[in-house]
Amino acid sequence: NAGVMQNPRHLVRRRGQEARLRCSPMKGHSHVYWYRQLPEEGLKFMVYLQKENIIDESGMPKERFSAEFPKEGPSILRIQQVVRGDSAAYFCASSPAGVDSPLHFGNGTRLTVT
Amino acid sequence: GENVEQHPSTLSVQEGDSAVIKCTYSDSASNYFPWYKQELGKGPQLIIDIRSNVGEKKDQRIAVTLNKTAKHFSLHITETQPEDSAVYFCAADAGGTSYGKLTFGQGTILTVHP
């Protein structure tokens, strides 16, 4: 029973390039969350999605960042024109239901912007 | 918005001793308080959680207590073992949302010496 799968595990991008992070939720989970963790800090909520819908994107920067969770396939977090400040670990979590369901996290994608 | 403060930032104990980590939160509407363990290079793993209608919850060597009046909750680990060494995060839900929008504390690095 596979857990939350994120890829790639490590991603290096030069300033100005695009980064695409993928997340496949646990089997049977239709709710996906993205969190960002800066070095030596706690995780910060970015966005909450259900299939084909963004429910809450209050934690996501208004520019350059976007997220989707299509009907088929993984959830994608996309960062355009990356800057050094985007370097962080990005974690995806999933849950079987939106309300009162514990989150199960993947092992993250570590983005380094050079 | 919700603010979660976690103390101490580092904790060093001898194997077999107890470890206590404390968190305070600001949003009185929060009603879900999970604790996560994060090992190096991995995602956070849920170890125990508590809801606001319960004052204490125990699972083998781990217990969590909640004081809603004072807006603080604590993690207690008894009979610590070297494999308990990790970073521990407390979190609180964004009051009223009921879904997985969590505010995390800054983390506690727990080291258990054999």
C-alpha cells in the first residue's frame, strides 16, 4: 500500500527556469495539500486541492506559483521564473476526506535554485 | 491568523528518560492538534493527535495533553529510545476550516543519548 509519492526527490534549477513538482496521493485519497518548509523552520501551508478544484490557495504566492490536481494523474505544483528564495523542501500531503482527516505526507521535493 | 509557538527548540535526554515538548496557539477556534515526527530527509509522520473535546490521549509511550483554556498542548514521550531522535512538530488547524490547513510550530530537535 504505497504512501504519498513525490517526484523528483531533488530538483536543481537556475534562476528564471520553471520547476514542476509532482505528487501522487495515497490510494483512495482525493484531497491534496502542498506545504513548503524553509531550512530549520516548520512547514507552511500553501494550497488545498480536490480533484479539478482549488479549495484554498491562501498560502500560495500570488505570482509565479500555481497548482493543479487534474481528474487523471498527479497533482502538480508549478513555479515559474524561480528565484533563490524559492529554494526549500516542498511537501505534499493527502487525506481521504476534507473534514477531520489526518494528513499523510510524502518525503518531499527539495528544490535548489542556483 | 493562527500562530503556534513551540518550545524548546532543542532537547537532549538520556535513554530511558522522559521528554516533554510544549506548544501554545493563538486561535481559540482551533480544535485539532496533531504532532509529527520528521526524520532526516523524510516527510513528517503523524505520531499522535488530539481534538478539543479531549483533554489527554495516550498511545503506548506517547501522550498528548490539551488545555483549551490556556491554549496550550504538550507532547510527552516516556522511556525514550535512541530511535526517538528526530525533529518533532506540533500543529494546530486553522480554526473553523475543519480541513487539513495546519499551522506548524518551529520544531524541536530531540536527541536521545544511549
